Amino acid sequence: MCQSIYGTTWPFEGLSNACMLSGDMEKRQQMKDDLQRCIDAHKDELHSLSRDIWSNPELAGNEKHAHDRLVRFFSQDQTWTVQSHYKLPTAFKASWGPVSGGVGDPVLNVGFLCEYDALPGIGHACGHNLIAEVGAAAAVGLKAALENQTELPVPVKITVLGTPAEEELGGKIELINAGAFADIDLVFMAHPAQQDASFHPCIIIEEMLVKYYGKASHAAAYPWEGVNALDAAVLAYSNISVLRQQLKPDWRIHGIIKHGGEKPNIIPAYTELEFYLRTPLLKDLCDLKAKAEACFRAAAGATGCQVEITSPTPTYYNILPNATLASLYESNGKALGIHFPEQPTSFCGKRSTDFGNVSFIVPGIHPFFYICTDALNHTEEYTEAAGAEKAQLYTLRTAKALSMTAVDVVCCPDLLKKVRDDFRLFGIHSQFYTTNL
Ligand SMILES: NCCCC[C@H](NC(=O)CCN)C(=O)O
């Protein structure tokens, strides 16, 4: 069967055969039932976990409360080995297994990711508290499904990584660079949105910090002695607005003036702007960067200011799709009643995530899920929805579908091979990944 993921047709023929032939369907169904029962049995605890994170919103890199809460959640079951402050101050790692498989067989390490950072001023407006809940629930469910298995094709272990700082700083990229993903074979997470999608393209993002240096002077008495850094900032902002009408429809550039001066009667000697640049392809990002830089430098030239342009955080990459994982996730989701619309409706915006970088080095999926609201991410209404009781059914259903997808892959070597083939197909990986922009 072929399936369309927002205009892309994936070659899914043969997938269901692969599942039927090499897996023990009955055993797999049993495992899927076990994990669902386990997640249902822990539902209050899981809700209280995400509600606690939601009630204590913390910005990227400062997620101390969320870190400690998640570490406590896993530590209370002593079969998990938990490392707090794992490679980053607010990251953690919880591992379980390996279980089953022959002696000396390579271990299949299944990873689940928990995000938990919030946004300035509006709390959990992107629902990362629910991402943490999904990751924890899916991992706990998979453990329950694997616990009594003695005849898996390969030994399996589970790794939960707490990955801080998605909204800023790129926590996953720092974890990649520190080797945290080196022994992980598959990676799963899911993100709240306006509807369910097994795959939705996320685009590349790069941040540009622009600083203008001018010269202060009394703005009424001796304005001619000043060099106005606010004028440079305003011109830069206008230049970018003019540039925008000439950009491709799927490119984005948007920014703020972070520092605009001190007092109306002092010609501003220093201003600072922060811009986000986004494109679907790396090569387009190079073009967009060049155009944006020209705008920033022109503003400096016109006002006589000095300009300094930097990219303070690492580039987030687009997400590489994995057709096999997406298809399995959809069939498991449909069995749980998840509806996957053919086309995105309200959910068609461009966004970015540091999971993109993970998708270049480990096969994985990052589905989006509905949480019983039409509100849009990064709004106060979405914050409210992410903490609401009614989001729970959708959140736990998503965790079950992810965990069931992991069961399919760990039980069926043919599927694992297909997942890896898909990864190789899209993953021009290390060489592409290290492309110097
Ligand atoms: N360095 C800025 C990264 C911004 C990432 C952010 N991500 C999302 O909104 C989706 C996941 N939270 C963005 O796209 O603006």
C-alpha cells in the first residue's frame, strides 16, 4: 500500500508482508496489549508528572525542576539505571536492559526522548511537558512489554534521554556532540500540535545576532555628534521586511529588536537584534544568510555604525523522514483510534527542531499529535491546553502508538532492516551533517 504524507508518496509495498512473515503476530499483539495496560495503570502518575512540569515552567537550559522530577520518576523503579545531569546540567539518562537475545548478539538500543523546556512569558505554550510525558510513558510501556520476553531476535535495551533546551541553544545538538546518541539504534519522540501526523516537515533554522555600535550624544543639544545605532536597527528591520517579499514561499526570516537604547535624550550607542532564518534546504540557507547579511551591513553603512553579526547557537537541521517507522506508527495509531488527516489544515506552519540533527545520525520518528484544542503553539491558549486533563487521552494514546511501533521493530528483523535502509536512503548523514555553512 502506498501512503501520501503531505504530497510525498512513500514506497510502502511489502511492509505488511515483512511484518507477517518474520514476526510472531500473536506474541507481538500480546506485547502491545501489555504495554497499553501498563500505560493505563500509570496514567495518574504520568499526568501528575507532566502537570508538575507544566506548573513549573523553566526556560531552556534552566530546567532544574523538570530534570529532578523526571529523575525521581525513573529512580523510583530500581530496574532503571538513572544518570542525572547526564553530559549537560539539565539532561538525564535512564536505561533498562538488555533483555533476551543470544549471548554475544549486538544489543538493540531503543531511545525515547523527553523535552521539557518552556517559553519566556507564556510557560508551556509548546507543550513540552507533554513530550516528557509521552517519552516516559512510551519507555515504561515498552519495558513492561519486554520484561517477560525470552525469545526476542536480538537483546534489547531501552534508553530514555532527557534532552533540555529545544526552544533555545539546541540541547540535542550538544548531546550529539558529547556522544550521548552514539550507542542508540532507534529514536522516538512526539510533539503536540493541532492534529496528528506521523511525519511533518520541519525546516532548517539558523539564528543571527546583530549588534550595532554607534556613538552617544545629547539627542537635542548635539545630535550631530552622535552615531545612531537605533537608526541602524530600524533600517535593518525595514531592509529585512523589504527583502521578505522577494523570498521563496517556504523561506522564513523574522526577528526582534532586543535592545533599542537607553533614554530618548541619548542617541543610542548600542542596539541588538535577533533574527531567525529558516529554509527547507541547507543550500537555500546559505543564500538567505547572504541576503540577510547584506541588509544588516547596508544599515550600518547608511548610519555610520559598526556592525557585528554572529550565529550564537548551532543550526537546527530539517527532519529526515523514515517511511517504515512512519507507516508502522500510523497503523498502530489507527488501531488506537488516531485519525491522520491526508492534508494538514490549521497545522501547516513552518517550525524547526533540534530533533532534525538527531534524525541525521539515528533512524527515528518525531510525529505530531492533537491535544484536543484548535489553539496554535506558542499562544497562551496552547499553554492552557497543554496542562488540561482533556489532553491526556491524546498524549497517552500517542505514547502507546510510539511504544507499539518500537515493539514491531524489535520483534521483526525485516522491519529493522527496512528502517535502516530508509535511514541510509535519506541519510546522506555524517558528510551532510558536518557541512560548513
Ligand atoms: N534557536 C531557535 C530554535 C527555535 C525552535 C522552535 N521550535 C518550535 O517551535 C517547535 C518545537 N518546539 C521554532 O521553530 O521556533
